[in-house]
Amino acid sequence: MAKLISKTYGEAIFELAVSENRVEALTEEVQAVLKVLEENPEFSDIMKHPKIMKEEKLQVIETVFKGRVSDELTGFMRLIVEKGRYAQMQEIMQYFLDEGKKLKGIGVAYVTSALPLREEQKKQVEARLLETTSFKEMEMHYQVDEALIGGMVIRIGDRVADSSIRTKLNHLEQQLLKIQLQN
């Protein structure tokens, strides 16, 4: 559900930026807003607090961001708060940034492996992704999850390639459960 929300709102602001030829300018503003949100967790605590009225939250958005970012972005953040979607603000902004990267031909890949990858392995993964996608460049994010047992999971947008041992074992388990023993 959160993915759908971030996609819907993120696409809306991205389409506005494209139609007004302001993708670069709004990208800088969105990055600045995300930096403020990351560096000030107490701001999010205020915006998510159930006892603070929506009108007060809207006033906080105006006070903090008006004049520092464009009126379009301030209005967009107000809309997000009005619709009660502040909890997804960072995902919405990140969706916008990812769409901007796609427009430039930059893919964003999240690679999870059971063990840390060596530099040459990382270069091989990136080269393979560039071969198999239409992207000119890749922004790579690596993380380790020992629960995978072996192999890796690669996510680019909504597409996932899962070659982990954990998943293969889960599939095997499901197949074995379906087998009925014959007498």
C-alpha cells in the first residue's frame, strides 16, 4: 500500500516537473527537503504526532519551507499533509528522485548478498546489469543479509531477481509439501 501511495504522489510531482521543464530545479529542492527531514527526526515526530491538529502541521510546513523551496513543492507537501500521508513523505520524495534518475538513463539497483561482495564482484554485477537493462549508468546500493544463505537478490524499481539459496529452499519445500505419497 505504501508503495502505491509513494508512486501515485511521486508521479504527480514528477509529471508537474516534466511539464514545466523543472526536473533539475525540483530535484535539488527535493534533495534539500530530504536532508532536512533526515537531519531533524524531531520534525517528523511533530508531523506524525496524533494530538497535533492538521492545521498546525500545515502551518509548520509553511513556516519551515515557504521561501526556501518553490511554491509548487511547498504546496505539494501541504497536500501530502492534508491527505494524511506525511508518514510516506520520504518515500514519495525518493520516488521523485528515482524517476529523475530514470529520465537521465541512470538505474538504481539494490543488491543484497549473503556475504560482502569484493570490488571485482561488484563491478561484474554492475556490468551485467548495464548489459541487461536499457540504463546508461547504474547507481548501486549493496547490503548483506546472512539469512539468504547464498546467492543474491537484486531489485531495480519493481523488478526483483532472486537467486538466493533461501528462496530456492523455500520453493523446494513448497514442492515437497505438494507431493502426495502414493501407497
